[in-house]
Amino acid sequence: MKLIIDDAHIDQIKEIYEFYPVDGVTTNPTILAKSGRKPYDVLKEIRAFIGKEAELHVQVVAKDAAGMVEDAHRILEELGKNTYVKIPSVPEGFKAMKMLSKEGVNLTATAIYTPMQAFLAAKAGASYAAPYINRIDNMGYDGVAIAQHIHDIFRKNNLNAEVLAASFKNSQQMLDLAEYGVGAATASPDVIFALVKNEAITSAINVFISDFEKLVGVGKTMKDC
Ligand code: G3P
């Protein structure tokens, strides 16, 4: 399962890239608005930092298929042909996906709450389908189970698409999907920073260090003895 950062704050993206094994960046219009910067300024800075080959997912904003296609062309022009264009999984979006997939554009179907949306998006040419795990949970359904259903539907229908699960609130939701082998998960920096945050881990490491320092001296490590 790929691990992707769902954010557009370059400082946080840099910090996560330094410490975590991540595979790219996803954004949406709300995330771009939170950055407070001009969309293509921030997106170009992200692209320059993560590199030309890394996955960058950028969403169209137009409501109709023709406008979505225009948005997609501008996104690719500004950010590179391998950029994944995110398109909402609604009828106008399916129409745009069909048009863009014929051009070979990488597509991520987004705003997915039901397996049927994902099924239709994959048939329309999307490479990824992004179910919103936590938002589905908050509606009283099981977001993880829906992502798993989508994964199974893709496999059983030989669809060339993967789940890119989004909208996480905790590490267990991500772990459940890693265990199931879905293609990718994208999470906000606060969720990523909390993936391995546990007093027991910190305490175990501190005991190792203090025991060793008792043996060879404070501040000493394996290189010093
Ligand atoms: O792109 C969709 C995803 O970012 C939604 O996440 O946390 O706003 O539910 P969230």
C-alpha cells in the first residue's frame, strides 16, 4: 500500500518526507484553500520538491465535463503530464474521465462514498478510486469495509484500478486497509505523525539509552566505546 500525504503545506510535506517512507502528495480544493497561496504556486513548489516522477494528485474544480477537461489540461501543462487529475465521481465526471482516459491522462476518481461510484469510475478509465473512509464512518456506514468492497470489485472485474483510500482519522483505519492490500492511502500530516505515537515505544527506547549511559557514560553511543 502506497502512503501519500494529503496536504499542501510545503513545510509539513518536507518534514514528512524526511522521516517517513511516503510516495507522493494528494490535494483537493479545500486543502489548497487552507494553504492560503495561489494554487499553481504551491502546487509547483510541491512538484519541484517531490520530483517529476513522484505521484501528485490535483483536483479539477469545474462542474461540467468540458470544464473538467479544460482544468485537467491546464493542470498537466503546469505540473507535468504524469500528474494524476482528480475528478469527482458523478455523471459529468464519468464523461470527463472517458474523454481524458482516451488521451492517456492519469485519473483519480474522487468524492467516493459508494462502491458503485468506484466501479463506474474504473470502467470510465480511472486508475485510482478514492473512498472517503472517515466521512463514510461519520454517516453511519463502515468506510474501511466499503474500501475493501471496492478493492474486491476491481479484482473480480479485472479492472485496471486501485483503491486510494482518503479521509482518515486514525492509524487503525489505515492498518486495516494495509492488511487488505489496497493500492494506496492518503492521510493528513496530523494522522501521519500519529501513526507511531505511543508512550510504550518512547519509554522502551529511553530505558535502552539510560541503561547504556550507565555503562559507558552520559551522551555516549556505540561509536564512542
Ligand atoms: O480529498 C479528500 C480527502 O482529503 C478528505 O479528507 O479529512 O477532509 O475528510 P477529510
